Amino acid sequence: MAPPVRLEYGPKKYAALHLMLCRWIRLHGAPGASHCYVTLGGTELRDIESLRFVDPKLTSNVWSYEEEQDRHELAEKNAAKLIAAGMTLEVLYASIFTYKRTSNLPHIFFVDILGICAWGDYHQRFADMFQNEIIREGDCLLITSHLGHRPGLDDVRKHFRGEFGVLGVDENDKKLVRAVYRRAHPTMTLFKALNLNGIQSELSVSCFGAVKYRDASPMGIYGYSIKAGKTELATLVNDNETAYFDIRTGRHCKGEEF
């Protein structure tokens, strides 16, 4: 099977990103405050332009990451135009998970991954970012995750068995297992990350929304605010303040419908 390819941004992805940003700004943003932006958003750098259009202070300092050389070269060409226009921007040929924080300004992270934010070592990567205060209080974290196919139910049960136990999810209820997985697998991955180093009592992570969209393939974008406090799994996953939206229908939906 060929490796996944990061495609150009489509209009529905932009709509999803802007919906999430607007919700974050309304609920958790600090009007007029300068922010750093750290992104894995693609060679076109159009997500950077989108944030700058909303508020230039959201892009006071920008770091954009690419892990393939040819894509890095394309991103550098596009970055030159923004830098010439006065933006403080650096394009790095590396993983976004290698980012080292050099500013005390609040950060917006856009981890625009190609696959599913559950398998592999994503929990370890986020755990390192939390533990080393790369992601810290006052930050916003946006994560995309592929919704076009589901792993086998046995794999889901095995991977999230501990979380399902705490949540009281009946593993024999296939519909419920699928619904919780679909709307909350990045959320449970982040809780795994906090729990890995025992810092769930030091940081409060909350999911303020998730937007389902489809361009080349079905995707979801999930938004999280980071504050001081503690994170409890049941509260995090079942928070009534988490809003779910479907770009295809243009309507809010319930979590089990996501």
C-alpha cells in the first residue's frame, strides 16, 4: 500500500479550521494577545494566511514543519513571500514533535496528521510535549485525524480498554464502541499522554469542539484548550460543552452522530 500523501487544502478543510478557531477565540482566546503558531499544515502555508486574516497577532511568530525534503523545499518557496511581507516565519525540515519552545507567548498548535491520532506512538509524542512544557497552560491544540476507515473493533477495544473501563463503555455494544471511538479517539490519546507521566493532576485539557469534513477523504478536526488544573477522563470525553459539527450537512450534531 502506498504511503498517505498530504493533499492540497480544500474549501471544506478551511471551513473546518475557521470554525474551530472561531470557537476557540470565543471561549478561550485572549482578545488582542500575541500568539505563536506551530503548524504541520502543508506546503501551501494557506493555514498561516488564514490565521493572519483572522488576526495578525495570532501569527506573531510562526514555525511550519515538513518531514519530506521536496515538500520542505516547496514550503520554503512559499514562505519567502510571507517573510518578504514582514512575517516572522521559519520552515523546518523536521517533525513537528521536535519543536523546542523559545517564546513565553501562548501557542496555537495545528498537528495536521495524515492518519489516525490513536495508533503508533502518538500518546508518547504528546506525553513528551506536555512533560517538557512544549504544550502548556494557555495554549490551543488542534488535531486532525482520519475518519475514512475504522480499525477493527478488537483493535479498538484492546487499545482503549482502560479508557473504556473508566468510561463505563460496554465493549460488547459495537455501536457504542464505534461512537465513542469516532468522537473521542484523539481525546483519549491525549489522556493517555497525560497519564503516561502522571501529570493529569497538573494540567486541565478540555475539548471545545470537533468538526467533521470531507475533501479528498473523511476527516475530523478536534480542538483542545490547555489550562492549569486536572484532567479527568470521564469529564473530558463526556463534556457537555464540547460542540460537534458536520460540514456536509452544515449542522450541529450529537456526539454519537459524529
